[in-house]
Amino acid sequence: MELRQLQYLVAVVEEASFTRAASRVHVAQPGVSAQVRRLERELGEELLDRTGRAVRPTAAGEAVLPYARAALAAVDGARAAVDELAGLVRGRVTVGTVVGCGAVGLPEVLAGFHRAHRGVELTLSEGNSDQLLAELSAGRLDLALVGLAEPAGPGIEVQIVVDEELVLGVGPDDVWADSDVVPVGRLRDRTLVSLPPGTGVRTALDAACAAAGFAPRVGFESADLGVVAELAAGGLGAVLLPSSVIGAVPGLRGLPLDPAPRSSLALAWRRDGPSSPAGRALVEHARLAIPAVAAAFPG
């Protein structure tokens, strides 16, 4: 029994396909199939059901999988321990971010980490804040940049990057364009443009409206800050956004709300920390780097 056979088995099960597994492990598909067959002959049982459209583990395969994963994890752990002892950082780290992370310099922070740790594979994905926090809690992310309008939840540590008042944005011809301040209660009968549920700004909007005794009437929804701002500037509805975003959109008038909601952009990580040396190095690097990088960006 060889480690690569266990690696291929796990890859095929997780990808439900020999072709995708071969791409994942960077080996030709016939090579993956042959090694899994050798493992099956050695164990005397078929480990995979190949009869359906998706490859699935048999009962014997399900029994073997925990041991295969444990063996691979043990090898990774041994390598990580030696690397850490030698002052090296290798491995793979996963980062999640809300849309528009460039506004606070996250790409520059990740590029700096890559230059310092060439042996670490970095991956980045986008999502809504609630999704990213769930992935973080489950251990599928090492670090996330999220929008917050309420506590991040148990087991999560945060470092605030930007904290802003949210203001109402309307187009130049809007009936409220000349208002000095808008009570939250007046939003009850307005069509609103908004980021989707699960984002920090939407959470703040929902909470502000709920405190006033109603649910917001959202007619237009997009995950892109620029899109919702332009929709509002075009007269399609009022939008709640950070003051810095509204100030950067031509034709969008910012009006304070009463009471004024706030939202934060924050780095988030698990309180007990990433399990790998690479993940811990990433969190440490980002916590030190992102305040300085974000300060250099406008708004």
C-alpha cells in the first residue's frame, strides 16, 4: 500500500470523478485508475462504485476512507512540524473575502505574504459575509475579510479594518435629494436598492428597519457595491451604503439617517487559530499588514 494510492482514492471520492481527481493531483487519468485498482487488489475489495454517472465509495471504500485521510494528514503534519522547526512555512492557505476587497488593499496584503512565503499555495474566493463566517467556523477558511453589523459569532476573532457610518444614497432628482436627514421610519414606503442578505450592510439595513417596526422593501439587489450605487443614482431607489462609497459615485447624494446605522469591514479568523503553520503565518502577516495598506487607500 502506497501513500499515493490513498491520495488518489481520497481525490476520486471527493471529486466523484476519476477525470477531475486526475486534474487535482496532476496525474494522467489512467495512472489514477491503475493505482486505485492496485489498492483494491491488495485489499481484496472494490472500494469504488463506478457504475453510475458519479463515482461513489462502496461500503468497503467508506470503511477505508477515514484511515486513508488520517494517513495523509499524518504525513502532512510531519512535514509541517519539520518545516516549522526549520523556520520554513509551506502548505496551503485559504482566504475568503466579500466583493470589492481591493478597496482596502487585500490583494497587496496577499501579494506580500506570497513574496515572503513562496512555498505556500494561496487560494482566494468571494462570498457573502455570513457564508464566509460559516466556512471559517467549519475550518474551510484560514482567514476572511467580512462585513459586520453585529458580532461575528462564537469562536471567531476579528480585527476591524474600516468602521463607517452608513448613509442613504439617492439620485439628484429624488424627492428627498434636498433633505438634511431622513428618519429610518420614512424608508417604510420607499423602494430600496440593496446588497443581498448575508452582507454586513444588508444586516444593518434589516436591523434598522426592524427596530422601526417594518421590513425593508427591496426592489433591486446586487452583490456589487458599484452596481447598487449606480442603480440608486439612476433614480431606481434609495440605497444604504458606507459614506465613502456614496461620495465616490457621481450624481449620488448622501443623506444621514436617524438613527445612524454603522457597518465594519474586518479580518476574521478562528479564535483557536488555523491548525497549520502556514495558516498561522498568514493570520499574523495580515493582522500586521492590512492596517497600513488600507490606510493608503482613499476613503
